[in-house]
Amino acid sequence: MQKILSAAVVAFAMTLPAQAQTVACGGSFKGFVSAMKDAAIAKGHSKASVDKFFASVRQDSATLNADRSQGIFQRPFVDFSRRLISKDRIDRGRAMLRKHAAVFDRMESEYGVSRGVLTAFWAFETDYGAFQGDFNTLNSLVTLSHDCRRPELFQPQVFAALELFETGAFNPSTSTGAWAGEIGMVQMLPGDIIEAGVDGNGDGKIDLRKTPADALLSGANMLRGLGWRAGEPWLQEVTVPSDLNWAETGLDTTKNVSDWAALGVSPRAGKLGAGDLPASIILPQGRKGPAFIAYPNFRVYFEWNQSFVYVTTAAYFATRLEGAPVFNAGNPDPAFTGQQMKALQKKLSARGHDVGKIDGILGAKTRAAIQKEQVRLGLPADAWPTVKLLNAL
């Protein structure tokens, strides 16, 4: 059984310098592991400790398959959110809010993070802790560090796991979690645990797998460290006038809330945030679909997950848990298939736009490129792909 993290580990490990990528990716896996071991020893770890830590490591093809098979993010917001936010999930989330009310009270008072925010992550990441992943954490982290897609993200996590191992808080053979190396109820990477782990129930240990107080407060502490602004909203559904300048929508444009209100933007429920808050209008499925005003805290979500559709859905679900109504789906133009989106991305790239990887996913870069081309072509610049745009290109 994996040993749970001692609270003393956090205080100790936070004194350690941040680890950067130090080992060339690719090549033979055995040779890569040997190079990682040499790098760990060069950082001051004993050879005996390093040998023991890496003794059972294996390359995991299932991890690579999972990393390359994220087709769900091709789904549009309305479809994606309806799949992830069921009545049962909402009911269980509200039950968790009642059951752990004292923990959530503490979260809001000490960390300034609203209870719905962490509850939504708890739901999406592990279905309230029910399934926390069965990938061997070390195998996943080393496999992804060896792979040359994002080694700079995962190599530091291997060394962070080594730090936890040396304090008895991580078992290389038995520690399991998500395919990308996250651990516990809200899925935190080893480095995040070191930096933000909280002993929520005061038992002297930090157990992110079995203790909701530890997991939730650690997640809140991490969000605060990422720039969460205490007591401020994050996302709110709005109605927008039909004559709004669509080119000013999207995360690249911010105005004070009072300025948006003067342009006719109004909340579907409740009141808008403070007038001097900077905010953006986002249209996940264009001007004919749902509309939201995104406050500064919304941008912090992208530090947790970089998928636009995931972030928007998680932020929206958090508002639902705190009483917001179901969004008005509107009647947006049909969503592109993955192949149509790839064709569009190729055309945008050919015109000099940076759309990132040609992956069929409508991410932030693709949205920005679409909007620029819509402006150039005299089309409604709402960043939503249409057949008319594709044909015009």
C-alpha cells in the first residue's frame, strides 16, 4: 500500500530548488533511464536511493496511447458539457457540499476559492474520488519524460516523485493515478503536492487519496498559488445584444465589466461582477450559442487544464453547483467533424496562423486564427468555424 504523505515532507521539499528538464528525450528507454539516474545523482541524491527508486520502472505503452487518444476534446461545448454534467453528478456534488461543509467553509475563508470550483474539479477528475486512476505513476512519468512531446513538463515531476520517495511518501512500485502522473482525488502532480499539499484534517499526514479535507484544501492552495483572486467570480452566463462587435469577443479582448454592461451585456441570473473587473466575453459555439463573461479567475483554470472546452465546462459546472441555471444552448451552426477541423487548421496554418498541432481540436490558437480570418473576410467574427468560412479559405 502506498504510504501517505507526511506533512513534514512539504515543509522540507519546498526548500528545494525547482527542477528543470536536464536529460535529452528519445533514444532507447533503458539508456534514458540511466541518464535520468545520473542526473538525479548529480542533483545530490545518493546512488542507493536512486537505484531503488528506478528499480521497477518500465515503459508504459498504455500511457502513450492515452496521451494520443484525447478525441473527447474535439466535441463542442454544448455536447461536451451535457456528457460531463449529469443530474446525478450535480446531485452528488451538492451532497458533497453539504457533507463537507466545514471543509468548504475553511477553503473559502483561508484560500479564497469558492466551494463549487474545487467540487467541479473533484467531479471531473475522479468522480468525487471514486476512480483515481490505475496507471503506475512512476512508469507514466518516466514514459512521458522519455517521449519527446512534452518532456519539459514531466521530467521535473520524476525528480519531485524522487523527493517524495526519499521521505517515505511515494512507493515507485505501487503508487497509481492518472496516465499523466496525477495523484489523488483532485489529481495533483508530485511537484504540486510538494508545493501545495495541505494537512486538512490535522493528523500530521497529507493523504490526497483517502482524505477529502487534505485533497480539497491542497487543490485550493494550488489554485491560490496559480493566481486565484479571493472572493471574485470566474464565469457567468450572459445575454449579448445582436449588434455586438463580435471581433471584440474572445479571451484576447478585455474590457471592464461596466463597459460590457454599457454595450448591452447583461446577466441571465444574478448580478454582474464589480464594474472595474476586467473581463472577456466568450462564445464557446459562436454568436448563436451560449455566451459567458469570463473574469480574471477564469484564466487560472488554464493552469489546471489547457483544453478550452474542458476549462469552460468545469467553470460552468462550478457555477451550477452554486445555483446558476442551465445555460441557454441557443441554435449554433453545426460543429465541425474532426476531419473538417483538421482541414480548416491546415488552411489557417497555410495562411501563416499559429494553430498549434493539426489535431482537429478547436483550441485557443485555432479560435484566434478563425476570428482573424473572419474579420479579413467580412464574416461575423465570433471565432466559430463554419462551412462558409472553410469554403472562403
